[in-house]
Amino acid sequence: GENVEQHPSTLSVQEGDSAVIKCTYSDSASNYFPWYKQELGKRPQLIIDIRSNVGEKKDQRIAVTLNKTAKHFSLHITETQPEDSAVYFCATNAGNMLTFGGGTRLMVKP
Amino acid sequence: NAGVTQTPKFQVLKTGQSMTLQCAQDMNHEYMSWYRQDPGMGLRLIHYSVGAGITDQGEVPNGYNVSRSTTEDFPLRLLSAAPSQTSVYFCASGGRGNTIYFGEGSWLTVV
């Protein structure tokens, strides 16, 4: 089945700095790549997604890039704020299922 | 429009007991799924369904049953609860295009 690896597992940045989280996947048939943010005790919430016919997508301070040839995609958060502190999950689709990476705990220090 | 609704939010079971976690969605989504999330861990797929009458196993199906008699509902049954099933359970649903939305979660403790 699909294997999704996510790095780093923890990331600490200073407020205002940028944060980058990377994921690699194994199934070349994957064509949908969402990112979810999960705050402590809450449900995962979709923050941005990208499909395989697009190389980059931006939404305000958040961007996702996709390299289908290398089978990796990344989440970029610019001008980080304390409220960005959470666990972030990448995912890919393999057929009808979404397979998630192991998560990255982002800590933004004021 | 309530989205994805899960009940109960919290439950304590004794080893060997059975119970059902309920999940309902009002978005007419075809795809529904159940994930479990252990403390500090990622999301692991238990079972999923691509439409009424169709279910399939995910990564960690043992000890759980599901059914999909209607588009709206996708209950998860624990047949004989074990301490290893202590976890947070998330139901999710999605339409065409793979975007899925999660319910608020059900915190289950098996003692």
C-alpha cells in the first residue's frame, strides 16, 4: 500500500520565521495531496490541498509545492505566529483512501 | 448543516464489553471512514466505505466491524473491547475529489 513519510517530527521556530514540512510518498498514482492542522484535543482540519496537475498553491501565509517526479510535496508557512502551533499532517490518496504521514509538531515561540 | 456528527464524545468501557460509535453526515457524501489516533501518534485507517452497502478494510481493521446501510450513517462496532483499543476515534466523510472532513472525535478508554 501507499507509504507516506513526513519530516521533521518536531519543528520549533521563532515567531515571524518560516516553517517547512516535507512529505514523500510511494504510489505514483496518487493525485491529491492535502494538509491538515490539528490543535490539541481537536479534530484535524484541512488547511490547504493540491492536485497533481498543479505544482504550487498559495493561500495567504500558507503554500504547498508538489514534485511528482520526485514524489514529494511540502508545506510552507511564512511569518509564523503563535497560533500556528499545532500538529500538521500531510496525506495522499491511494485509490479511495487517504493515507496520512506521521505528523509534525510545530511550535512557534513568541 | 451539521457536517460530520459523532457520538458519544467520551466513553469508558470494561474489557470484553461491546459498543457502537455512531457517525452521521448530512452532506450527501459518498465516502466515509473511521480513523484511530493513539496519543501523540498519527491517523490510522480502520474501515472505509465508498457508498451505501459497500465497506472495506483499512490499515487496522481487527476488532472492529462497520456497516453502511444508508448514505448518512457509518457506525463503528467494537466487538470485544481490549485496552489496546483505547484511543481517539475520528469519523470522516468526503465527496468526489478526495477532500475529507473529520468529526469532532470520540475519546474511548478501555479498562
